Amino acid sequence: MNQILRIDTNQKGFSYSEADDSLAIMGGRALTSKIVMDEVPPTCHPLSADNKLVIAPGLLSGTTAANSGRLSVGSKSPLTGGIKESNAGGLVSQKLARMGIKAIILEGKPEGDEYSLIHITKDGVKFLPADDLVGMTNSEVITTLWDRFGEKVGVACIGPAGEQRLTGASIQFADPKGNPGRAAGRGGLGAVMGSKKIKAMVIDDKGCERVKPADKEAFSALAKKWAKLLTSHPVSGQGLPALGTAILVNVINEAGAMPTKNFRTGRFDKVENISGELMAELIEKRGGIIKEGCHPGCVIKCSQAYHDKNGDYLTSGFEYETIWAFGAHCLIDDLDAIAEMDRLCDDIGVDTIDTGVAIGIAMEGGLIEWGDKDAAIDLVKKIKTGDPMGKIIGNGAAFTGQALGVDRIPVVKKQALPAYDPRAVKGVGVTYATTPMGADHTAGYSVCQNILKVGGDVDPLKKEGNVEISKNLQVATAVLDAAGLCIFVAFPVLDSDDGFGMIVDMINARFGIKMTADDVIAMGIDTLKTEKAFNKAAGFTKHDDRLPAMFNENLGPHNVTWDITDDELDSTLDFE
Amino acid sequence: MNQILRIDTNQKGFSYSEADDSLAIMGGRALTSKIVMDEVPPTCHPLSADNKLVIAPGLLSGTTAANSGRLSVGSKSPLTGGIKESNAGGLVSQKLARMGIKAIILEGKPEGDEYSLIHITKDGVKFLPADDLVGMTNSEVITTLWDRFGEKVGVACIGPAGEQRLTGASIQFADPKGNPGRAAGRGGLGAVMGSKKIKAMVIDDKGCERVKPADKEAFSALAKKWAKLLTSHPVSGQGLPALGTAILVNVINEAGAMPTKNFRTGRFDKVENISGELMAELIEKRGGIIKEGCHPGCVIKCSQAYHDKNGDYLTSGFEYETIWAFGAHCLIDDLDAIAEMDRLCDDIGVDTIDTGVAIGIAMEGGLIEWGDKDAAIDLVKKIKTGDPMGKIIGNGAAFTGQALGVDRIPVVKKQALPAYDPRAVKGVGVTYATTPMGADHTAGYSVCQNILKVGGDVDPLKKEGNVEISKNLQVATAVLDAAGLCIFVAFPVLDSDDGFGMIVDMINARFGIKMTADDVIAMGIDTLKTEKAFNKAAGFTKHDDRLPAMFNENLGPHNVTWDITDDELDSTLDFE
């Protein structure tokens, strides 16, 4: 029940091996980062046979612990050139855990151009031809595979963008309803899967038993307490279920931290047309679904089904960051247009953040007009067809900036900055600069303390305290990502005395071990150290831990600039 | 007579200042690299107002010394992200020297979109509107400006590629006949000029006196001896005048070092259709010109006028590296087609090496067929129009590789490898990897000792001795680039006992100083140290001093691999 599944994409073979002791209590991101560090040459080309794609459920995945079904996907990133863990919901994590698979490692690269479908059951791995799937959108792939293998199988797949090996390409996962709205979106991991000529993986746990914790009774009691903790906090129990992450549209805009027109100001004057409140209103009016989980066992349910004007399903997993990227960043104030682009991204298989930021860069470069939603939608559609302009946008914001000769490009380690202006949410700015992942809000989401005042109260506009909260959050997030827990459990955990202890206790009860809280924190730190070591060996230096010069500009309405010093940034994750 | 001319492209102003003592005996590349290091923030965006474009004649430019009219153009490179000196012929270097200008520094960046023409005379600098020039090819620009300002003025200009700020964009210079065949081609410096909204610069030295050496008589005697040295060597006196650098087509192919089909083998089976011998035959038959200098005072005359089938002028400065890039690299064996692409590159203003290698990468990526000359020509033409596919190709080989998801991309520091396979000319391989410029044969041209057996005899297929010759050549080249001397003077200098002494003596006679040979060598070493320091401060590490993994493959016909170790590479320019 502790298996590493190696799949050789060149020979179309596979092998199981028992995970060795050093990996015993590693899961999720801790495990993917360890394996990538141990097995991938840091200077290899990310699309070469030397790179690997590692897929690992969290330590708690497959159990009854609420919100423990998140999956980690690790590799050397084609976008950043560094290590990457991209985290997704869907059905795969829990199924892998039930199948006793700690990690799948996709290795090698076939010589030819033919794509395969990988079918994984308790009886082994089959390579099936995927000719019929090639060129399909992710919706089409999932529909086809659920028709063929049943409506309960886990599916991981790539769309046309992954087939084109674009550095914005995502890996999409079927959600519980069979929509492709869950993504390992960031860092271009869909291009790695595409380079290995795998169009989709079906994970079918039929015949496998539920995960049995070592200490079943203790676990059961803890899981109940844990679910109650999550549902009783105002953010995870009320705000997120009511409006999804889109609740942040008004919150972040009010805070003056909503990057508008390519980070020129912190407030969007047409915010009411893209707010979470409006989203909820439209969902209700059109017969959509206000709250859904991204995986079974989720009690927060920040996802939704957003229907179009005709009442037909349009998209799900419609996140604040997506609304921002295609919205305020591009001066587009039409929620339906943004939802259409979200759906297009899920279907074509590209990261909504890097793609939305790239569209804004196309506006910055004069290719299309600011706020022109039709032109924006056309550009996103071009990614599907292999059109050269689509290839430019589909390779992300940094690439689009170079293509168009733009020098105002909001990226760190070539990954686009998400929806929080670093000058007005300084803890997140520290995270953008210093996480080994490239600009990534989820790596250390200081919006908690900076804006929501969860787990503390640190002024978002001043530098004081922000290095500290980013550091602590980055360590804690590495733990959550190892456990397979949704990042939003952080809200109740940070606001309670025993939340973190519950996580530790659940891991102990699951595996019959006795880790202390310090041991678990050490695991988070070790993960970050491993990731930094990989990046260093890949050629990264402290110069890569910087925001671009555009953030030296003043940001309204609070008239703030980026004033965290280089030394402060270098101290953030300095664990030596 | 020792002026630094600063031109503020934002305010459209200028100022002269006397060069301070530290710059007194610096010229060419020594000076451009020093100024870039002193004045450009290493981590700035190359297209931002913080970057500068520095143009400097060599120490001997403007004198009667043969082949001393080369110009250095320095900047932070938009292509590599590191320091760049790109070296060109044409008329500008000697004119600047006669005007007493040691360096022009283009600073800042205008807010608006309007291009200017900069007109420099002994009376000062004028910013003139360039609306009429925008969109023009370099041929058209030069023709227009010679019509307007007389047929003797020096012209530096950018084509549509520079206007688009593509990282493959060159700065082209009018040659003595008014053709745009001379280029500061490598590293995307045309994009820097484009970002500063300068379409062209006219340098008119009317009314300026000839350069008067401090010791006129000594200089005059030395210059005679120097010209004789150049004309009496078999390579610079016979081979290059007879066939241009295209003489190398057969030579390098025979050596098994002609990279064919994106570096898959070292010999091209249709080499006879692209040889220098064929070129000379066609030029003669069609009424072209076999030998021309790229600047007045050149006695080697490796340039030419290559006419098309109708006997009309097609191109000049038709180099071996260009013939290789569009030829053997792409499996195109039609010299007229290659000449057409050379002309297109000069006119559109892109580097022929990076563009040709990019075309081969487009073939590698399946966009067009190997050897399809018509499709290749179409792709090059697209760079002119702003077509997205043109933007991809025009951003060079590394960018094209990312756009198309190719993992076999022959670049170092993102700059495309030129026409010598590093496995079969190992000294050049060491240069590619270690020069601060990105893959650049001219930075340490060990083809001398490896193939031509000039200045020594070092086996090109074995590692022994190749680090040493690359190092020595890189230092010597830095000296030549500081002096404003053509790199081909190296052939006679390396093969004579007193050639280097003559260069030292000419510098001394020119300035009335008493440098020793060691002083001059120290200047070369200092230049390299400066350049490495800039790159380090820009975030480069030793990982950037490596060839890509594709060179671990075996190369036929000699069955060789790249076996220079990382330590050997790191020792090459380790002057501490």
C-alpha cells in the first residue's frame, strides 16, 4: 500500500516498487519535490526525455478527513525553468490513495508522434491508442472517457495547448460532475505531459478498498472535529461557500490592491460588473449552482456552476484570480465574457492566470485595445488552433511580452503575477518574489493577515512584519500541500489554537506514527529547501527572487511602492 | 578630440563631455563594455529607459591603419539578458573618430510612439522627425538618407524588426556603396534602438579633419608595414579576397564540422550547391563584384556584390555563417535562395545567424519541411509585416523553439550557435560556452588553430589544448575589438612574430603613449572581466556557460561528442 508507480512513456511499460523508508511519511508536494530533485537533472530541457512528471496524492488523501483530496503534480517547469508543484482538485488524488499509490512517475519520451491514453487500474497499467482523443478539448476528452470507462473514473488530461507543448499549458482534471474545471494550471506542466505524448490518464480505483487509518477510531474522531472546524469559520464556512473565491473581487478592490490595467492602479472603477455578488446573483437567476466541492469530501465548496444567459452550463472553478486576470487587468468588465474565457482556458488547457495576464500584455503592446472583450476572446480561441498568435499567448505573459517588445511585464521567474498587487499586499509580494515556484499567491497567501485579518493583523501597505508572515505561510503551505489539504483550511487553522495540531494528529492516526508539530513543520521547511536547491542547481540566483522594476512605480489609491529590500527578500527563506 | 556624446532620447537633447582619464586609452568594445557596466543597471529590462546603447569607434579607427574601421555597439542584450558588444563595418567608425567622438551614448526612452532620425555633424545633434522612414527597409532608409544628406554620410538604422523590438533585430550600417549589408547583428541591439524610437542615425563628418596620430611619422611607417602584413598572408591576402568567408563552406564541410540538419551531422551532402567556389563563379558570370571592403581602408576585401540570375544586385556581406544557417542547417542547397534570405534579413534588420537557425528550428518543430526553401523565404518575409509567425522567427532560435515546443535548440545564453559544430571544432565550442556574449564564433575564433592551422595546430576533435586556445583568442579578440581592427587581421598576426607588436606600436604612435604588449593584453583581460561581472550581476551563473544537452549526441562523420568538462569550461576565463 505504499507503491511508486513508474511509467516508461518510451517503452510503454510500467513497474511498481515499494517506496523506500525515506519517502514513508512524504506525500503531495513534499514527495513530488523530493522525487524531482532526486531524479531530474536540474539543467535538462523541461521537454526532454530527462524530465519527469510526478503525480502524488497527499498524506491524508483518500481518508475521511474533509478537504484532503488535493493532488500535487511536480516536474521541472517549462515556464520557469525551475522546480514546480502545481496543485489541483478533482478525483485523482483520493483514487490513487485508495489504490495504494504514493506517486506516479511518468518517465522518458517516445520517439514518434503518436499519443497514448494511460489506463490505470488495480490490475496494472495499459497504454491505449489516443488517436481519437488528439485535438479534443478537455471537456470532450472527459466526456469521451467517462462514456467509455464509467462516470466515476478519475481523469487527468491535456488539451490542444498541452499537445502544442506551450509553456502556459495546464493539466486538467475531471471534477465530480465531469467538468474540466480543476487544473494543475501553473508552470506549463501540460507541456511536459504533451512532450511525453500522453493525452490523458484514466485512474480507476474499482475494487480498491477505502483507506484504513492505522488508528481508525482516533482518526474518525479527529475527522469529525476537523470538519466542524472548517465549517464553523466565517471565511471557510460562510464567505467561500456563498460567493466562491469571487468574494475577493470587492474585498481586494476595496483594499486598493486589485491590479488594474497591467498593475497601473489598485482599484477598478467598474468592479461592480465583475463582483462575486453579481456572480451569485446571475447563478441564482440562471439556474446554476452556487456551491460545489472540487473533490468529494470538500465541506467548503467554493466552486460553482456558472450558467450562460440561456441557462446552459458555461464554467466552474471560476476563481477570483481568473476574473481579475481577464477583468480588471485587461479593463474588461463583463462577467459573461470572462466566464467564456475561463471555459476556453479549461477546454484548451491553459493557465487562466498566465493567459489572462498575457492578454493584458497584448493590450499593453498595442495588439488589441484595452477592454476589448471580443478581441480578447478571439485571442484565447487562437490558442486552440495552433495559430502563431495563439502560440504566443499560450506561452504565457513573459513570452507574449517578448514577442511584442513590451518592457512592462509582471512576472517573477517568468510566471505571471496573480491578482494581488504586491505593493498593496506586501506579504503576498514577498511570496511572489521568494517562492521557488515563480509568482504564486497560493505559496504563501498573506491576504489572510494583510486583508482578511485571519491569523493576525499585519498592515498590507507597510513593510513591517510582511517578510515574517510570508515565511511562516510558505512553510505552512508546504505542509498543507504535503497533506493533500485544500489551502483554504488555512483560514480556520490560523484562527484556532488547535487546528494545526489536528492536522498533525490526523497524519499520526493515519500512519500510526508519532510526529510532533515541529516534525511536521520541519517537513515543510525541508520541502522548501529541496525546491530552492533544485532551482540553484538549475542556475537560479537571488536575482531571480525579485519583482520586476515596474513595481517601483507608485500605486494608487494608497500611493505605495515596493519597498521590501533585497536583503529582506534574501532572508525570507534562508533556513541555513 | 576625446568626447563622449550623450543623447537623451526622451528630452531629445544632447551633451558633449570630455572623456575622463580612466577612458583615455579605451576604445571599441573595451569602452562600450566599460560604459554599459558603469551606467546600465544589470537587472534592468533591456527595452526599458534604463538601458543604453553605446556606439564606439576603435582606438585605431579613423587612422590610415588598414582594416581599422570596425565599430563596437554595446548594450544590455534583449536576446541574452547579458552584456553585448556587437561589431560592424560600414562608415560610422571612421567618421566618429574624425569627429573626435569616442562614444555615443543613447539614453532614456521617449513616452510617445514617434520615431526620430538623429543627425550628427560637427555642429551638434539634431532630432528630426522620421515619420517618412518608419516601416522602411534598411535599403530604403539608406537610399533615402543618402539622397537627402549626400552619398558620403555614415548611416546606422533599424528595419521593421527593430521597430517591432524583436530580440533578433540588428542595427544595419551603410557600406561604402550604400548597401545595408553591414550589421551589428547579434544580440538584438536593433530592439534597443527601436525601444528608444530612433529609426536611423546619420553621421556626417563634413568639415572634420583626418585623425592625426601623435607620432605621425612612426604611425605612417607602421601602417605601411601593417598593410603589407595583411596582404601577404595566404588567408587574408588570397583566400578571403578570392571567395570571401564562403571559402569556409568546403573547408568546414571537409573537416566534418558543418552542422547539418540542426546539428545532426557534420557534413552536408549537397555542399557543392552552396560553396564559395560556386558563389565566385556565379558572381563572375552575372557581373557582380568578387571583392569589396566593408569599410574604406580595408585591404582584405572579403565582401562582395552577389547578383541575381538577371544580373541585378541582390546582396553583399554574404557570409559563410549565413550560407550555413539557411543552407546546411536547414538542408537548403540553393545559393540564390540563401542569398535572397540574406538580403531579406539585411533589409528587415535581423541577425542572419539567429534567423537562419530559427528557420531550422521551425523545420525541427514540423512547421515547415526540411529543405523547403520557398517556405523558408516566406517565413523570413513574415518578419517584416508584424505577422505573429514573423514575430516568433524574428525573436530568434531560442524563442522559436519555445513557441513550437522543441527541446533540441542549439543556443548558449539564448543566442544561436553559429556555423561550426562544437564537437568537431572544440576550441570554438569552448568559446561558444564561455564568452560573455552568448554563442559567438567571433569571440574566440579557434577555427584558426583547429582547422586552418594558423597560429598553431590543435586537434579540433580532441579536447587537449582547446581551452587554452579559446582563452588566448578571447583575450586577443577583445584587444582587436578595442582597437577597431577587423577580426581577420588575426590570421597574419597569429602567424607572424611581430604582428601583435605592430598593433601595440600603432596604438602608442596614435596616442603618444608607451603601452607594452602586456598592458594591451591586460586591457583585453579587463574587458572580459568587466563583461563577466556585468553578467554575474544580471543573474548569470556558471550554468549559463554550458552547451545544451543535444551536444552529448554523437556527431558524424568523426563520431565525436562534446567532452570538455564543466570544470574546464569554468577555468577558461577565470582570471582571478
